[in-house]
Amino acid sequence: MDSRGTLRALIALFIAVFMGGIAVVALFQLITNYQARIDEAKKPEDTVMVIVAARDLYPGVTIEEEDLVAVEIPPRFLPGGVFLSPEHVVGQRPRERVLANEFIRASRLANPESGEGLNAIIPRDMRAISVEIADGAALSGFLDPGNYVDILVTIAGLSDDSGRTIQEPETHTLLQSIFVLAVNDRAQGTAADRASSQGRNTVTLLVTAPQAEQIAHAERTGELRLALRNETDSAIVASSGANMDEVLNIIKKAEAPRTRTRAKPKPAPEPEAAPEPVAPGVLIIQGNTVREEKVLPDPK
């Protein structure tokens, strides 16, 4: 019986040691895998350089090297159709506006195979229309491609056969926040180009098809002028237009004399009554007694 008990004890001890060894190996493997994950997480992730816009880019304006900046992103976040080198972007023209810090995608640039004209940069469903505007109405040379303008139209008055005016000239804001594609034959502005521009200017605008119809009709029936606006201001302002009567009313109000209320003068102070004359008197001292006697004037 003792030999059997000893054998059973040895078998139990062997099994315990074996299971303990398995547990130690499993625990070591678990710790090793966990440590490997920690080390992997500590390693800097591989990144790739991608080109983004350093500032807002406008349709038709040639992209320069200073318009671009390279940023690093993980490869798993890399979208398709982007550029990894600025050499592939410099000299091209956007088809549409690209905001600062946006990826430069090939689909947003004009296709060189489609030509160097404006047709290569006009977005889908948009139109380019050119209008001829006098130098002063074209902001005297300060208008550049990439600007935003409002279009004003002045419609001439109408008279009947007797010369009586039946409709006064009126000026209305036709369209607001319209993008300027080109000025004369330039799609990007320089100081030399502005200086050489004299007389009448041809301004090419990016509009929708209905807007192109409105501009063509307004150019036929009236005179167009441009009002430059801030590129970040896209608010549409309601306006009822202006005519000569309204302008004259404003002038009359400005020239109307102002009525002034004068302060009433203060009443003059009443003169003070002269004091009654005091009759002369004489002090009479008798011992410790002092009295005053009035001296009456001698009647004559």
C-alpha cells in the first residue's frame, strides 16, 4: 500500500509541475505579445508627403509654388487623386475654387489636353460671358481675375412723342457676388497688365446660364458697371434700386436748414430800493447813562 501511495503522489506531483509549466509558458507568451504591441505603438507611424493649398486658389489663376505646402499624413488616410510632389501642380490652373489646406486633386485642375483656353477651367453647368465696360466702370485698373463683383445696370429713361418723360433713368443691382474669370486677355493679374489697360475693358465673368441671359439683355438695354466686393463676403443684399427723384430727395434732406431753438433771455434783475436816509444823531453821556438823540433838520 505504501508503494501505491508513493506512486500516486509522484504522479500528482508530475501533473502539477506539468500544468504549472504550461501556465508559466502561456503567461510568458501573453506578456511577450503585450510588450510587442506596446513597442509597436511607440514606433513612429510611417507617413507620406501630400500637397495641399497654402491659401485659397481660384479658377483660371495659375498655381505658383508659394500657393502650395506639403504635409505629412499616414498612408491609410491618403485619398485618391492627390499629388505627392509640387512639381506636378505648379503651372496648372484650378477648374474651381480650392480652399486653403485642401488637398490638390487632379479632378479639380484643368485638363492640359483640353487646351489652355477658358473652356479648360469652366466648371460644369457654368458659363463664361464677357462684357465690355468703360475703364472707370471697371474700377480703374484695380480689377483682377479672382475678384468678386456686383453688376449694376443703369437703364435710360423713356419719353413720349411730345418729349414728356414717362420713365426716369434707374439703376439696379443686377447680380451679386459674381466671380471674375479674366480681365481683357489675362486670366491672372499683374501690375504691368493693369498699367497697360486703357480705355474700355473686357471682363469675363463666371455665371450660370440664366445669369448669362440677364447680363446679355442688360448690356443691350442699359449701361453696366462693376462694384468690387470682399472675397469672403457672399451675402446677398436686398436693394430696390435708385432713380433721380430719390437722389434729389437725399440731397434736399442734406441741404435742409436745421431749425435751432434759441434759449429765452433771462429777465433783468430788479433794481434794489435805495435805503432810506438816516437822520443824524448825537450821543449824550450822563454819568453811566448813554443815549442817542436824533437831530432833526431845521425847517425853513
